[in-house]
Amino acid sequence: MLTSVRGVGVWTSAETRIRALGDADAVSFADFHLASQVGYALTGSRVDDDGMRELLEPWVGQRQRVIRLIGLSGVHEPRRGPRLHPEDHRGR
């Protein structure tokens, strides 16, 4: 198990299994954005890792594939921050 190596946590283990082994059920828990993306796509509101675990429960064995389909669906939470307009640094 990768997490037995010092410094390798659940996120690193899942990301390695997804990319190197093609694990169809690996979920990157402790990812900064993933839980809120999955929660918004499936319920319309943000969730934490525990909420994401519950939402993905019906697809155990295929959870990574469901996450990829959510990412490809184009469903994303509307942005709430102010728009950044680039400054014009050209000489006038």
C-alpha cells in the first residue's frame, strides 16, 4: 500500500493509482476542489469529503469514472468572485 511510505497520503495514493494503474474506483479525497465539484454537479450545493463519499456510494467500483464524467459534463458552480480586468501596462 502506497500510504505506508512516509509522506504519501490518501490524495497522493489515489492520484498515483488513477494515473499509473488506471484504477476505476480511486477517489482523490482531501483534494481542494473535487468534493465541491462533485457535490455541485450531483446536488447543486457544495459538500465535503464525507458528503462526496456518500454521493458516490451508488457507484462503488466505478467512482473515478463517474468523477471523470462529471468533469467532462461541463457542469460547474458559478463563480462568485469579482472579475479581474487586466491592467494596461503599455506606455501612453
